[in-house]
Amino acid sequence: MRSIDAVITWVDGSDEEYKKKIEKHLTTSTNYKKQYLQANEIEYCVKSILKFAPFVRKIFIVTDSQKPSFSGLEDLIVSNKVKVVDHKEIFKGYEKYLPTFNIRSIDAVLHRIEGLSEMFVYFNDDVFLINKIHEEDWFVKDKVVLMGNWAKSYSVNPIKIVSEKFKKVIGARPSFNASQSKAGKISGFKKEYFKSYHTPRPQIKSLIKKFYNTNPEALIDQIKYKFRNSEQFMPYSLCWHLLIKENRAVIKGVKELKEVKQTQNLKSNQIVSILEKLDEKKEVKYLNIQDLNYASKDVFMIFDKWMRKKLQV
């Protein structure tokens, strides 16, 4: 059986030392948003991997001089099932770009985790497994399973070109999809790109390493930004496009994924309805709850109770 690891990026923005660190680099006092806070997501994410993907060899939690705290974590660390990895490790040789508060910079150096398996799966901490996963859901022989669909490249879409220019002018948050389109373009896909969603992202370490070894300036240009920038590409998406180019991808749609957006607008009856439907749909394996830290107390408590029940052994 092949070794497959999981990598989770995580930060606790409520930590006072972290807040002091980030505030030194903010351009305005309004830049520090609630997006840096967390609401138990790391616990749900780790425990969902342990329960629904038990074949995963190790879980690496990548963070900035922090350590998550939840029931059972110490035992997992002692058993070497979970390892907390500091940014200083993966930015070794590039320390001048630290601290960084930019997931697109961090993503670019995840392959540098010491002891990481050749095949690994990258998780944001708000992505959870909710039904049984098999190795073949992520890797089939020497190919990688990609969830998503094809979309028109931003570089040939007049509306998107104008929209991106406008976003730059007003300082809007860089686009998730535009950064994927940029990754596709770098890989040689000029007219379309493979659009992904908030799912676990299977990766091949040697392929990523080969790209940056061949294009060292691309890595520097990627990690030099402390906050997300529209000039950046999406690193995991770059790997996906390179895999497609080499005919090493198995592409499937997103029927196994449920994304819950704008959580701050949900009412109690709405989250109950969503969760009840998920209980009925056994084909849904992945759940992404965006901005759970924005949710009302009632909505959070309903979800927390449901998720903890899901994770019971």
C-alpha cells in the first residue's frame, strides 16, 4: 500500500502574539478581518481524516509558531500520527519572506515539509470528510483524481479582464478563480483552465519540486507577497494543470462535494435543513463550511453537534 499524507494549513488569528505580528504589516487598520479567526475547524478536519480516511499515514498541520488544542491531539502527536510544522521549516532558505499571512505563498512551499510522502492531499481547515474515503478517491495507480470542471480562461474573457482590473483599483480581495486561471496559463492552457472548488486537493510532491527547481524565479515571485495578491497563481492548481498536461489526471465532477457559503446569513432552520439533506445523501463525501466563525451562535452550535456526532467512533 502506498503512503499518502494529509497536509492542513491553519492559523488561530485570535492569538495575541499572532495579532501583534500581523498588525505590523497591515497597510490599514481595517485589513485585519475575522477571516483569520477560527471556530474548531482544525479539530473537525483532523478527526474527519482519522475517521473517514484511516489509510492516511500522517497528518501535517502547517502553522505559524502556534499549536492547535483539542481533545486527543497530544496523543496523536505522541503517536507520530500528527505533526505540527512551523512556517520556518518550509521557508528554510527563504526566511526573509517571513512572516507571511498569505495562503498562496504558504501553499507554494508545502512540498518542502520534511518526511512528506510523494503523494499527499492538501486540505484547507474548513474542508471536512463526512463519509468513507478510499485511496482511489484521490489516487488511481499513477494518476491523480481531480474534482472540478473546465472554464474559460480569464485572459480571453473580456468581462473578467475588466473585472480584475477594477478589483485591483479598488483593492478588492484577489479572486480565487482568477488565480487558478493564472496557474493554467503558466502550465500552457491559454483558452481554458480547470476550475476547482473547496475540496481536498491531491498533489504529487516530485512534480511540484521539479517545476520550482526549473523555475526558481517563479517561487520567489510567488512567496514574496505577505498578503494575497492578484499577481499570484494558485499553487495547488498549478500542480493539477501540470498533471493534466502530462496525462496523469482522472477528472470527475463535484457531486461528492457540498459547499456552504455565506454562513453568516444562515438561520437555524436553514442549517438544519442542509445537514438533514447531507445525512440522506451518502454520495456526498466532502463538506466545506466557509466562514464558520461568522455564523450565529445558534447556527454554530447546531453544526458543532452534528459534526461531533458524525465523528464519533
